[in-house]
Amino acid sequence: MKYKLILPVVAMLLFSGCAWFLGSKTTDEKTAQELVNDGMEAYNRQSYRSAIESFQKLKDWYPFSKYAILAELKIADSHFYLEEYEAAIVAYESFENLHPRNDATPYVIFQRGLSYINQMETIDRDQTSAKKAIETFNRLKKIYPASEYSAQAENYIRLSLKNLAGHEFYVGEFYFKNKRYKAAIVRFKTVVTGYPDVGLTQKALEYIARCETELAKQAPAVEKSTS
């Protein structure tokens, strides 16, 4: 008799639970159109954190929506404008990998390069971001030579090359001041041969001549000490 009473109660609880769950889904979850509207409204007023939240929900809840690609792009852009460049790079890279033929792909590659530019260190620091920026912009020019973004890329490549040359020159000067002339010559020659168009060639050549002069002065002293 007890089992006969329990079964209807369990069934009622299960049914009411399902009804509550379904009811909450319809009231809490917005449509894809509503989410994209919310996301774009937040994005346009520069509330990028809120934009990311709306676009991420759109991606999670409606992965096959016609707005999903837009959501991916705007998440990347929102991270970029929040100056979260590492997150932006990952998002742009994911977009390119998933949609290599999309019309927005040249823009995405350009923005990825710009993210590296914005992470570039001063000439006395590590230059990994400058190298990655050059690599990214060169790839953009190679794949999409006619794109408007490829035309803009050249300026950023030159900026990155100038940073790399400045770093080599900075290290060369450091070696020169510490009388490590052979090591300095290697750095200054890299400036001359590797970065001839950034405005440091003449100064590098002058330093090379000074290094060679100092090495020549050291030569007699070395000969005496060995004789």
C-alpha cells in the first residue's frame, strides 16, 4: 500500500520539477536575436565586459546561430579594446582557424598583429612581440596582398623593425661601454645588414670603426704578453 502512495508522489515531483526547469529556461534564456542586440548595444557604448558576457552566452546557447560568427569576432574585439591583448590574440587566432575564408579574416589577422604591436617592449627589453608582429603582418600581406589592411601593415612592420634594430644597437652600445668590442661588432653588424632602412646604419658603422680601433690597440699588448 505504501508503494502505491509513494509512486504518484514521486511522479508528481518529477513532473513539477521538469515543468519548473522548462519554465525557467523560457523566462531566463534570451533568444539569439536578443543576445546579439544586447551585445552590440554594450559594445557600441564601450561596455566591453558586458558585451563579452552577452556574446559568450550567444555562443554557448546558440552555437549554430547565424550570429555566432559575429559573436566570436566581437568577443575578440572587446578583449582588444579592454587591452587584454593575450586574450584578444587567442580569440582572433581561433576565429581565423575556424573561418579562414570569412570576409573578416584579413581584419582579424591585422588586429592580431596590432595586439602584438601594443605589447611591444622598449628597446632594452625582450623583443618577442615585435618579431611576432612582423611575422603576422607579413603573412597578411602574403595571403591578402590586395586588402586595405595589407597596405596599413607595412607601417607596423617598419615600426617593429625599428624596435628590433634599436634593441641590437642598445646591446651593442652596452658591450662597447664594457669593452667587449668583438661582441659589440657582432651587434652593430646585425644592425647594418639586418635593418639597413631604419636610420641607424651610419651610427652602427661608426661604432664598428671605433670597436676595430680599440681592438687594434689591444693587439700589441696581447702580443707582448704571449712573447
